[in-house]
Amino acid sequence: MITKPKGMYDLLDIDAKLYQYIQNTITTYMENYNYDFIRTPIMESSELFHRTVGEETDLVTKETYDFVDRGNRNMTLRPEGTAGVVRSLIENKLYGNHNETIKYYYLGTMYRYERPQLGRNRELTQFGVEVFNSDDFMSDVEVISLGANVLKDLGIENFTIHINSLGDKESRDNYTKALKNYLKPNIDKLCPDCQARFNKNPLRILDCKVDKNSDILKNVPKINDYLNEESKFRFNKITEMLTMLDIDYELDFNLVRGLDYYDYTVWEYLTDEEGLALGGGGRYNGLVKSLGGPDMPAIGFGIGIDRVILELKKKLEGHELKKNIDAYIMCVNEEEKIHALKIAQDLRLNNIMTEVNSNNLSFKSQFKVADNLNAKFIIILNSEDLAKGLINVKDNATKEEMKIDENELTDWIMGNI
Ligand code: HAM
């Protein structure tokens, strides 16, 4: 038997239903918030991720699916969505006349060669938003609260926004100096990766999965103490505004995020029990320019849909997601089948959720299927009544049966569901 690739899974049953529910909720949300949908390729040149996510990040050094295509190009399956959207913004000049805020959202699969475990897959789906051309605190607040509001609306309550500021370059340089001074005497006690990061990109040491809980990392200097006035002012404005909008958050001065492109605000939506990141994001004001685009501020987040599904399933435990269709059509012989198809098409074209017996089930089995589907009405075709232009309809709740003129059936059902 050929099996699925390790760390990947088929979206089935309740997971598939929840996925569709999430997708629908997101689509409505994004319309209300005035975001445009964007889809970028599932693979990009490897260089794109090296230059955006960062050469020294775990994501690029250990987790990408890299390959050489038949034209000898170095390609990478996208491990995240921001890089592709920024590439597209520049390549397609989506920034237009630079006057407006540009807002995109996406929903798609990403690929990370990680050690699979609950909530950590090699194929994952992210819902992400990317907002360009606004450096105002209003965009930070809109994007942070949007993520929280979507999660809450989906039915997830047990999470907290952890938020921090990485400040501007000056603040980060000052902090990096302090961090290196602090780590220097103990660097040989950290893992070989961290020792390599010490000179190349010391901030990455803070999200090392190996040393994360060591005393050395627990007591590192806090970036908040190194923010300059401007960076501090911005951050305070954002947190004040979040409070005014009744969006709860927790200051988390150790939060640096695992990707290199961030500056100023960074945040994560963490579950309260396991501290699992349902999503995370941040501002990345320097990225568009560094990839050859205009000097354009940006901010965004990615939410892991697989993890959202896990959380929703916990809430549903013990409850079944039942189907609830409007009408089930029973038929047996050739003549009834022809009528069944016609009626089904007519009902479906009028937005009536309809199923029809299409596998020659016995009369008894058809009733069972109608029950399993929670059909509100059962349409029981029989040749005798059809000859008179009549259709038997049974209300499956009251068990009441009636005969309806075939020409009036759709209107009747529409008026009674
Ligand atoms: P990220 O924190 O790397 O950020 O990923 C965002 C979310 O994707 C995570 O919080 C998590 O829920 C989910 N996720 C990541 N890896 C896995 C995995 N192996 N299995 C299941 N879920 C996973 C980004 O990707 C940034 N592009 C977010 C962003 C957008 N920042 C600015 N704009």
C-alpha cells in the first residue's frame, strides 16, 4: 500500500467540515475588514526565503523542502506566506500610487520539514494577512485585533495575545550588544547552533528550541529596556489602544519570533494550557525595500489552521457534527429515478440542500439514510402518484405525509423549510 508522506495528512470527516467552516468564517471576516484575497505559488526560488526569512533561522537552515527542478533552478516549497506575498507585491507593482493601505489575505498550505507531533506537521495550512503602506499604530491594532477576533468568532476563547516590541534598528543594535555581553562568558554552555548564531545573528539564540529552558536564556536582558524613545512611544500607543478596544494581551519581553524580517511590534496568539502558538505576526518595515521594492512599511500575521482545528475538536469532544439536509428523495424504478433527478436538480438550483438515492437502496435503507442525514422532508416517489402528477412528501419530524402537485413541489418545500 502506498501511504501518505510523513508529517502530512488527509483532511477528512470532522476535520474537513471544520476546515470549511473556518474558511467560510474567514472569507466573511475579510470582506468586512476590506482585505483582498491573494494566491501565490506553492514554491518559489530558494533565494527568496534565504533573503526574507533569514539565512540563520531554523526555518531556512533545517526545515525547508529544497530541490533542484528540471531546469536546474533551486526551488523551495514555501514554508510561510509572507515572502511570496512581498515578492508578488514588488513583481506586480501592487503598491500602485503609494497612497492607500494595501491589504491582502491568503489561505494555503506551507511546508516545513519538522519533527511531526501533535500540532506540528510537515504540511500545514496558514491563514495570513499582510498589510502594506501604513506605518500607523492603527494598522498594528487592526491586524492584532483582527486575528484575535477571528479566533474568538470561530469559538476559541482559551488563548492570550503575547506581545513585544523589537524596536527600530538602533534599539535592536543596542540590545544585541547587551545580549552578546551577557552571553559571552557562558556561550560554550549553549548548543553548537547557538554558538554559531552568537556572531552571525545572536537574536536567534532567544528562540533556540534546545536551550530555550536553560537558566542562561531565562535570565537574558530584556529588549524592552533597550528601546529608544520612538520605539517605546509606538509600543505604548499600540498597547493603550488594544486596551481601549477590550483586546486582552500580555507583555512578553522574551518574545522575538523565529523569522528575521521583523521590527517593532511582534505578537503571538498562545493557548492558555499548552502555550501552543495558534498564530503569530509582526511588523516588517524593512522587508519590501530589501527585496528591491519601494521603502514601504508592512505588518501581518499567520494563523495555523491545523492548530485551530485541534482546538475546535477539543471543544466538540463527545458531540457529533450532524448533517442537516432539507430533502431526501426516495426512488426505486427507472421512471422514479428520472423524476428524482429532475426534482433534485430543481431543488438544488433553489438552494435547497438535497440528496437522492443513487445506489439502488431498499426502501427501508433509504429511510435510514434520510434519518442519518437528518432530512427535514422525505420525498417518496412512486409510479402510481407520479402518473397523476403528485408527489408524496413526509415531514420527518412530525411524520405527517402529504401529496403535493409536482409543479408546486419546489415552491412548497421552499415555503416550509
Ligand atoms: P510563524 O509563526 O512561523 O509565522 O507561523 C504562523 C503559525 O503557523 C504558527 O503560529 C502556527 O500556528 C502555524 N505553524 C507553524 N509551523 C507549523 C507546523 N509545523 N505545523 C502546524 N502549524 C504550524 C509565519 O509564518 C509568518 N509568515 C507570519 C507573518 C505573516 N508575519 C508577518 N506576516
